[in-house]
Amino acid sequence: MYRSCLSFLGLCALVSAGAQQTVHQVFVLNEGYYDFGGQTQVIPVSLGSFDPASGQYTEVATIPDVRFGNDVKVDAELVYVSADSFLLKYDANSYALLDQVVVPGIRRIAIWNDQLLVTRGEVGGLSHYFEVRDKATLDLIYTINPADGMPYSCEAVEVLNDKAYVSMNNGFDWPNYTNLVAIVDLLTESFEQTVDLGPDGYNPEHLMVSDGAVFTFNNKDYSGSSVSRIEPATASLSYTNDVAINSGCGTSVLSDGKIYFMEYSVDRLARFDIATEQVIDTLFNGISAYGTLDDPINGVVYVSSTDYISTGTLHIMTHDGIEIGSTTIGVAAGKMALDLRASSGIDEPGPVSVQLFPDPADEQLQITWTEAPG
């Protein structure tokens, strides 16, 4: 017996037509303040939650026995945090700590299907700098070893088309930074190749994906910075363009087709347009950025500022650099993450009338619907 599958799919589309994503909360990873001279934790690392709807910020978890926080990611109402030498998993609703494992030198995290992609780096070196773990259990699945093609410490990691792009900057061997981005095939669990960013692309600290390409923000030896574009189809470098002198430690974000980055020499954010491939302006809003996060749902950019010792502020900024709100947060909030949830379409104009015919149906069922006045 034939049933009208297309009609059924049409009904499904109708039911989900009003579905959309909303920012349930913004997680803020505060690095705290560790006195390396005195070897004491003055202000602990903490995890905070900012509610965009109410503008309220709440500290939801303290992470003890760690000196600093490195990254935070949210997936399926779970929060993953890298802090010092720990990978931790929290419940995004209750904020309870669900699990943790020791990962020496853990830096950044990316999520691909049921896996966590982890980069590592440490003074003195490690046995490997990239590994993949089970998202549910945090168990180690596989590593990419130096002999496999990744011999240097790694920092940022992003995923595009089932491949991991990893900034292999050798960042823990100052000033012997490298200008390499490693590509790992996640389907075959193997190292594929490296992309050389050229003489102006040393020390890639941040990776961003947009326009079907991978962008890197490179800090060289902190005497200047540049932006590189990698074309995934050919795994080749498109360009590396200088953008500033003395810009910040990975303080960059891609939003609205532009890379926002910190110009430390002038203590302001500037914007690099990926369409024109050049710096277009500097934002004179008085915000000295430490951490940045794009919020495409609400069309804003979250920017943190701090004195690194006792205070921190979260700024909500339009794409043109206008500050529309701020709130006090923890100290040195270097990383943030959006907690996205599905939302039913509350903005529907009115109820929907669905008709099924013929009734009863023997071979084919037709479905029509009309929107009734609200």
C-alpha cells in the first residue's frame, strides 16, 4: 500500500516551521588569579553563567586545585572545560560536576559527533599534542603522535567537513614558534598534512571557520600579528596578511564577516573584513578586550575585560562596536561559550488548521493546512 511520504514530511515541516535556536545562557570561564611568584591561588578558577534575557550573571561552579582555565564548550546540555591539567564535564542545567579526567597540558577543545578533540602543550614537551576522547565517558580513543606528523605543541582546533584543523604553533618553546596548521582526517583517525602559513604566519593562536574557509589569527613573536586564510578544498594557503603591531594573545573572533582583534599598541579592537581581505577600521569604544565570543542568534559580540587580579567585566557589543550592556563577572574571563537550545516559534501569527482527506483513505492520504487568524 502506498502512502504519501511527501505529504507526511510536509506536515512535519509545518510542525517544526516555528522552531528556532535561542541562547539559553552564555558560559564564562574565569581564569582567576594565580600568584606564580608565591605559588598560591589568590582567586580560584570559576565557571559563570550569563542570561542574555535578564542580563544577570551568576557564578555556578568553582574549579579547585587548578592554576588557570583554558577553554569551555557546550554540547547537548553538557559543558566541557579544560583547566590546567583537567578535562571536566558539567551539567548545563544543574551545573553539577559529572566527570573529570587528568589530561596533562590540555589546551583547547572541539566537538565532532560523539568525540572531543583535545590539543595539548607544555613546557618541556609531551608524548603527543593532539588526542581524541569519547564525549560521554571522556575515555581516550586515539592520539596523533609526533612520528605521525604532529611534533609540536598545539593550541586552537576547529572542525570543517569531518576534518580537524589544528594550530600547531609550538607555543611553549618561545621564541621558536612555528607557522603550521595540521589537518587531521577524523573519519580515518589519521594525520593528513600541514599547511605552511608563510613567513608572516608564525604562532597561529586562534582558528575560525566561515565562508567555507578556515582563518587563523597569528601573533608571530608578539611584535606583530596577521590573518591567514586556508582553502579546505585544496588544503592550501590563500593568503597571510599583516593586520597590526603588538596585538593580543588570541583575542580575536569572527563575527558578521569580520575578524575582531585586539590592537594592544592602541588598546582597542579593530576589524579585518574577510571579503576585502584588509583591516577596515578601529572601534573607539574604550573596551580593552581579553576574551571574545560571537552570538549570531542575538547579533551581538560578547567581550570580556579584566585587570587580571581582582575584577572582570562582560560587555555586550553590537557589530559596529557600540556597547549596549555590561555586567561584573569573574577575573580574567578568557573563554566563553553559547548554550543554544531549541525554541518553539512563539511568534506564530495564529493557529494552524490541518485537513486530511479522503477520510477514510485506502491508498493515498492528502494533507492541507491553512493559517487561521490569530
